[in-house]
Amino acid sequence: MDPQNQNLEHQSGPGPIVDPPQPVNQESSNPGVLNPTDNMTMENSVGANSLDQNKVNANQSQQETIYEKTNSFSVIGLICAFIFPLLGLILSIIALKQTKERQQKGHTMAIWGIVISASWFVMIVPLGIMAGLIITTASGIQQKARDEQRRSDINAVSGQLESFNAYKRLGYPVLTDLNNTKWRNTYLIGLDSLTSCDPLQQGANIKECMFGNKPKPNEYSYQTWESDGVTPCRINDSGKTCPKFTLTATLESTYYNNVENANNLYSKNSMQ
């Protein structure tokens, strides 16, 4: 070591300890320059804000589209109001509610759909009631007319049987002879062949009908009795006669249902 330097060091003695100079970060020391990390953070924040704004804009656009378009139920309901009033009424009511809630177009059409559908019901219900009354009345008139014919037929056959009895003085024919066309043409000359047919039996190809042995709907019946009027007389012995008979027709209407015609039966008994 140089003696001069040794002397100087000896004279000055130990000095204070000084920290070595630190390197200066020019980027952090300069407030006008951004740190790369800060720059990336700001870019991410801006991107997130941009995405959120895009979602908001999309939702607003979707809502505006919903609000601006015409409600489909209002259109369909108005069309159905002319064809299927009940369906049109239901759809129009739904459309009226939706147009208010969603602020959609078609509110007026929904109202017209309700009005037109309701108008159909206002007209159809009275017309249906009137039609039902007309059908019921017409049916009752037809039934009464057929019952009148039944009464007339029974009376006509009874008159012919009384004429037969007055001519022969033997009594009344058995069922087998009454249902025989040849016997009818011989002894019941004035009797129309269709008089033996109930009105509901008559048709284009029906010329005559057979009497049944007991009352039932849509068929005339002929029953023969012994002198007591209770014991059945033979019905299959052709050429034989019986002291009493009962002719019966079953009526449709209750118009004649009284003491004389119990259970809707119109009966005519022999005179003797």
C-alpha cells in the first residue's frame, strides 16, 4: 500500500457507512408513463364494460322488438271469431291481456275478436232455443197425428169385426183368420189393407201387416177372449170364433193418456 494513502486513511479514521446507490426505475418515476401491468388491467376493464353494454343493448333491442310486433293471438283470435266463435273468444281474451302486459300491437283486434265472438253467442243461443222449441213442437204434432191414425185404424177394424159378427152371428174370428189375407178379402171387404199397419210400420213396399197377440209399440194387437172376458180364447183354430176380442194400439204421445187410455194404450173391446 502506498504510504501516503495509508497516512491519509489513518488520519481520517473510519467514516460513516453509505448505502450503495439504487437503480432508478424510470417507468415508475415518470407519472406520465403507464406500467404494462396497469395497462393490461385497464384493457380488461374496458373490454368487460363493453360486453356488459352490448348485453344491455341486446336486451333493449329484444324488448323493443317484442313491444313493437303485433300479438299473434290477436290476429288468430279475430280470424277464429268468424269461424269458431268459442276458440276466437278464448284467444282474443288471451291477446287482450298480453297486449296490455307486453305493450304489443293488436289491442284493438283483440277487442274486436271478443265482440264478434260474443255476438255469435248472443245470436246462436236464442236461435238454438227457438230451433229446439220448433223441433219439439213439430215432433209433438207428428206424434199426435200418428196417434190419431192409430185410433182411426183400430176403430175401423173394430167396426168390420162387428159387421162380421152381425152377419154370421157366430162371434169374432181368431187371430189366425184375421191375419189371413184371403179371409180378410172375403169377410172384411170394406177394410183397407194398410189399416192393419201401425203408421211407423208403413212404407213404400208394405201392403198389409199382421196383428200381434199382445200389445207392443209400432204394432197393432188382437186378442180374443172367452165369455168371461178374462180367459184367452183359442187363436190358432182356423174357422173357429170367439165371444169377445180386444184391439190395441200403442200411442206415442201422452195427449190421450187418461183413464180410457192407460199406459199410452188405445184399446177397443167387442160390443157383446
